[in-house]
Amino acid sequence: MSEFVDGTAFNHEQGNRARKLFAAVVLAALDDAIADDKKYGNGPEQIARWARSRDGREVLSCAGIDPNERVVQGLMEFVSKGVRTSVALSREESERRNAAQAEAA
């Protein structure tokens, strides 16, 4: 019985690692689209094309993200803001956004 529990826990942990790996691929695709947007001005279109492709839908699914049109619109909006993912996910950026929202309210 304990072998079954150990195997299940191991498989669950492996699944979480795989999901994080695919999430990193999504973040890299966002950064690439942001770079394209700054260089060529077509970043939102690039991320939309990728997210709607078979490979993009597969990567989004493996990352635990439902690859629907609402997600594609959100990815396009994120890219159009031009904030790199490493900056957007940082604590300082989060605190800055929260302070700006508090001032606006």
C-alpha cells in the first residue's frame, strides 16, 4: 500500500514539474512577443498567432491554461503593455500597481 502512495506522490510531483516547465515556455513566448512588438510593432499579433496554433494550444494546455479566445485576448493585452514577464511578476511591480490603484480609487 505504501508503494502505491509513494508512486502516486511521485507522479503528482512530476506532473507539477512538467506544468511549471510549460508555464516557463509560455512566459518565454510572451517575452519574445514583447521583443517583437518593440522591434517590429507586431507583438500582439505574433502571440495571438502562436496561441491559436496547434503547438501553442498544446503548450497552454500542458501549462494548465485553457487555450480559449479569452486567454488569447489576455495574452495580446499583456504584450501590448510592453512589460517583460520578469518585471511584471516581481514584487516591486506588484506593489507599484497596487499603489497606483489605491491612488486612483
